[in-house]
Amino acid sequence: MLTTIIPKLPMRDKNVTKDFYINKLGFKVFGNPDFNGYLMLEKDQIQIHFFEFKTLEPKENYGQVYIRTNNINDFHQSLLDNNTTIHPNGALENKPWGQREFAILDPDNNLLTFGQSI
């Protein structure tokens, strides 16, 4: 019966979050962009929603999302070409659990891990 999941992550500044996801990761705004304190973004078949949390301490934020892809090498390269910083502990590599993965942090320290079955 379940059909999809949409993560909701904290953000301190809507404009900063929107800029990062649109200009670094290739997302676009979904829904009403003027909704106060809330942001909905999408890319391909996924959506991520953000709620305003102005007093968030990024070092205390443990928001995480695992995003599957069907072309991880090209997506990883597109982020590198766009000067997107890869997490220092999240380099693109094959994992023992059968996934090829890499990770990035957004401006609010939400961890985005991208993976593809190998």
C-alpha cells in the first residue's frame, strides 16, 4: 500500500538551501515557493521537503537521506564538475553491502548519501 517516502529536513535559511539544491545538485522548486518557512524541491523521481529551523546548530544536526540512483558515476562526476564538495568520509566507492556510494553535506549539515546497487 505504501507508494513513496518524502524526507523532511531542517533548514536555517530557505534561500541558502534553495540555492544549494538548485545550483549544486540540479533540483527544482516543487509546489508553492512562497510558502513561509517551508520548501519543497524535486529532481527526477524524488522530492525533499525542508522546514525552517532558524536556531539549528549544524554540528548538532543528524538529518540523513539515502538516495538511490541508476547512474552514480555520471551523477558523481556532474557534482564534481559543479564544484560540489564531497563529504571527506564519503568518497565514491564500492561498499561491502553491495552498493556503490558517495555522500555530501548540505549547508545545514544534512547528510545526503547516494547509492547504486553493484
